[in-house]
Amino acid sequence: MQKILLLLLILPLILFGKIKHPINLPEYDDIDANATISSNASIANFFNNPGAMGARPEGSGTAYNRYDLDVLFDSDHLFFEADIAVLTDKELSKVLTSLSEMDRNIVLGYHINDKIDTYIEDEHESPYDHTLTRSYSGIGTNYTYSNNDILGNELDTTFDIEKIIKNRDYAARPDGTGFVNMIYTIHIDYDLPSKFSCSAEGSLYTDKNKWVEFSEWDQLFQLNYKVTNNIMLSLFRETDRFIDLYQKSQSFEGLQLLYAF
């Protein structure tokens, strides 16, 4: 069970590091390559969100809670992951149960080798009480580098590049403007003593047909604590910055509890 959990924690990181919702988890050693199916459920509360993360795809409302279910199938060469999440709106009367948005993400990929993957992805975000939806389909690849002895601890780094091939109103800036074309992501995990680890991530977006003229820069910092073999607690802060416009960056903080089964 422990080895299945370890695989479960790693692959969502590699595949979904670029997603704007903070669900990132640290890597651990002793991966069981024979594990084929794994899943987890998580609850995140955005305890300090001054409107930076909206409760709906067009940015209205204030996200309060996020409930997520993730299922992964992995074989020697192919992998498939489905992630479904819902948000609640802090501005509604029932902040714990008043659902405002549902996100669905599906990834189908191929392991080229133990360091390089390629994949196709479809992301869809839809509100419960509005009509505007945002979604995209893309193709990408990532490379993972690991070092087991950086100041006595393990360091894992993932580089990811994705080309959006079909964009349905998915924005290229924190304020919801533009149409994203490319997503460049670097994600770093570093083990700390006493079951702690930390994560850092940066994602750069380009607008419309641009490949290297960036429009948005997202930064995520996260501290993780492995409570048990099945439970992970994470404290995170995300900041979304404009690059090509002189506008104030948007930041929010939250706490996440994840259970693997």
C-alpha cells in the first residue's frame, strides 16, 4: 500500500504541475513500478484569498474550498489520469456546500523512458450558475531530473512544455484576458527532515500565437508534511503575475489535506 501511495504522489506532480489549482505533492523514494491503479481525494481551504482566485471560470466570486478526486492508471509505457474538482464560493451563504465551479482534467500519456514523458491533455472548467466555460486541449512533454544527495536530501526537478492546440476561452493572464498558446513549467521538490518536504513551481504563459513573448508568470510555494502513509498536509501560497501589462499581481494562500486510497 505504501509503494502505491508513493507512485500516486509523484505522477500528478509531473502531469499537472501547470494547473493553476495548487494540488502539488512531494516525491518519495522506492517507487513500485508494478503499481497500476491509484487514487486520492483532497480538500483545500483558501483561508487568505482576497479575490485573487475566483470561484468561477470567468473570475467572479471568491474561491473558498476545493474538493478534488484524482484517479491514475499507469503501465510500463502508457498512463491515464482523470481529475475532477469542485469549488465553493465564499460570497454565498453556505461556503462549504454552495458549489460554484467544476473542473475536469484528462491526460493520456506515453513513457518514452524513465525521464521523459509525452502526453495529450484536455482541461475543462464550467460554472454551476453561469454560462461562460473555459477549456483547452494541448500536447506536451516533460523531463525529470533527480539527485539523491543535495545537502544530504533528495531533489527532484521537472521541466514541462505544452502547446495548446485548441483553446476555448482559456485565458493567458490573471485577469482572464487573452488566449493561452504555450505553457512552460518548472517544478522542484526537496525532501526535508522529519517527514517534511517543500515544493516550488513557476509557470510561464504566452498569449495567442506567441511562443516566447510571455503574458503571465505563476509562482507556487508549498510546505508538505506526511502525517501517515495515507495522509498529507500542505500549506501553500500562489502568486499570479502579469508580465506584459502593468497590473498588480494576485496572491492567495491555503491549506490542503489529502487522503490516498
